[in-house]
Amino acid sequence: MGIRFVASLIGIAVGLLLSGAVLNKFSLNATAVIEATLVFWLIHLGVQVLALRVLVRQPSIALAGLLALASTTVSLIIVNAIVSGLTITGIQTYVLATLIIWAMTSISDVVGRRMIRTRRRERR
């Protein structure tokens, strides 16, 4: 559980930092990285749980991926409204930042799962 939590936070932080570095209309300061990462994680988790448990009864892989992108977008919009050191302007910036953050969180999730599998094998 701890590995997945840390991997998720790292993925979000890297996604935010990469978005800030690559996108002209995406800016954040050092304090905002920490705040945005924590707030984003909480909101993203809540939106995904709500979507998967309430809105969709049996998600397919494609639908789960689409829900992950949608929850990333919703989380990003809410975080932009809440965190004072984060500024995102323009729809194109939201779309690109969503893709960057989604990709980084997906990669961190895969890395976290592999670390868990490795630890389980070592314990046997």
C-alpha cells in the first residue's frame, strides 16, 4: 500500500513539474508543487472512486482509461482553483497538462506494481 501511495504521489509531482517546464501557460512555484500534488491526489482518488463505483458498474479497460483521463482533467481544474501558486490558462494547456500528468501517473503506477511484485517474490 505504501509503495503505491508513494509511486502515485511521485507520478503526480513529476507530471506537474514536467507540465510546468514544457507548457508556456502552466506555471507553479515550489510550494504549489507540494500543495498541488497532495490536493490533486485526494481529488483524483475521490473522483475515480465515485466514477467507478457509482457511475460505472462494470468498466472495461478502455472505459477505465477514459475515466482516468476525465478524473485527471477534473482534478486539474479543481487544483487550479484551490492552489494559489498554480496557474493554468487555456483549454489547450489543460488538455496537454492532462495528458502529461496522466502519462506520468500511469508510468508511476506500473513501476509501483512491479516493485510490489518483486517484493512479493522475494518474500517467498
